[in-house]
Amino acid sequence: MSGQIEVFGISDQGRVRPVNDDQFMIADLCKSLRVHTTSVGLDQSTRVFGDTQGRLLLVADGMGKRDAGERASQIALDGIVEYVLNNLSWYLLNDDFDQSDFEQQLKAGLRYCRDIIDNEAALLANREGMQSTLTLAYIVWPKMFVVHLGDSRCYLLRGGRIEQLTKDQSVDRGAAIESSSIDEDQFREEPSKVLWKIIGAKNDPHPEATSIELRIGDAIVLCTDGLTAHVGDKRINEEVTGDRPLSEACETLIAEANEAGGEDNITLVACRFRDKNSLETQFRAEEVPREQNAVGPPKIAAS
């Protein structure tokens, strides 16, 4: 890729919720080699990294009683990390790879997370019914794969327009009750709507997957519904595609969502691909300190 990649992620508790049940992650995938011992004189357990093979962006919105929602989204993120590292064929992608098979692998990753969430919910009474949305984008320039469950979103911003690449997998509460397709017990505690595709709650998820060819000048936004409930697509497009640093644009969107009520946790990851006539790429992950109600990716236990 000839250009520059800029990325920023932020999560805010909002003005109403007692805890932040959202998570996000921005990560590079690259091969590595751990040197245990050598005559060259490297330190023990030195790790040598290869070139970046791909880039991973995701947001997750947990649901459940007490701290179960926060735990559900953390499990979803941890599970994806484990699955991508140990099961996904991300290091084999080339011009001849089977795109359909790769999308199926991504879908299997969300089912893997479902199993972990359901197993913990079955063991611990205070985790019963916990669930999480998950929207993931995997970028191997110029291809981007998106896999999705729930009502978090992925947007493509191109040529002054904004397109929602994912579908909100939720139904209106009133319509669902009227049709008797869903009973009251299936609604979350804040529920003007119910998610009918989600990770957890003994649900058999059917993730959606899609892929597009990215271009220089494009931008990508992943966000939870705490943003889109208060901020319209037009404002998201204006801020992310503007000339200000991406961090300032994202912080402005968070502030606008809070000013409009901040009824839910608010999380977004934005990425833009700018033409800089340079082979150098930049991939930054920044976050607001936890003291400012921001939540970064949970720690993954060392093997």
C-alpha cells in the first residue's frame, strides 16, 4: 500500500450506565519467533517479529445483569484473540486463497466465543444470560473482511458518502410482542429492541460476513449502538473524513453522544487510509485513560 493508515479507538461509559460493558481492540497480526537460546548473543526469550500480515479492528457490547455484560464483551474479545492466533489462516492469505473459506473461518470464530460465554454462564449463576455483540474487521490491503453479530455497526466512508456494511440484527420491541415472535423475558433490561442474533444466551448464532476492496481515501468506522442512538450517519461521516486528527474527531463524536443523553456506553474505532505518496504506513492505537471512563482491551493471560 502506498499511503498512510491512521486509526484511533475510544470507549466511554456514557452518562447513565454504572459500568462500561463495551470493549474495543486495534491490533496488528504478524509472525513471530521466540529465541530460547542462541550463540548470537541475544537475550533469552527474545522475540523477533516479521512484517505485519493483517490488521484487526473490533468492537463488542456486552449485556447481562450486574457485571455480566462487561464480562461477556471481555470474553468475546479474548476469545477472538485466541481463535485468530491459533485457528485462523491469516498467515496463508495470498492471491489464490479461498475467500469463502476464510469468511467461514471468521464466522466460526464468533461461534467459538459463543461456546466460551455459554460455558461460563452455565457454571456461574451470576453470569446467566450474559451476551455480547461483536463486529470485527480484518484488513489485508486492499481487502477488508467484516464479520458481525448484533447491533454494533461497521461503516464504509467513501467519496463523501457513508454506507453501513452491517445489518442491525434487532427487532422493535412492540412489533415483536405484537407478533408473539418473542416474549418479554428475551428483552434486555433497557430494551426498546431485542437482538435476535447475538453471542451467548445459548443462542445458535448465524454470523454475517462480507468483504470489500478498500481504496486510498476510504475510511472505516466500527461502533456500538451507544453512538448511533444519538449521532447520525451524516455527523459520523463529517467528523471522520475531515482534516482534523482522527483522535479529535472521535472525541467530538463521543461528546455529542453524551450531550444528547449518553444513555448507553459509547465506543468507536475509526480508521482512514490517506494518500501520502509514501511506502511508510502508520497504525496507531490510542485510548482515553481509564480514569476518564474509557475502557481498553482486556489483558490476555500469558501462555
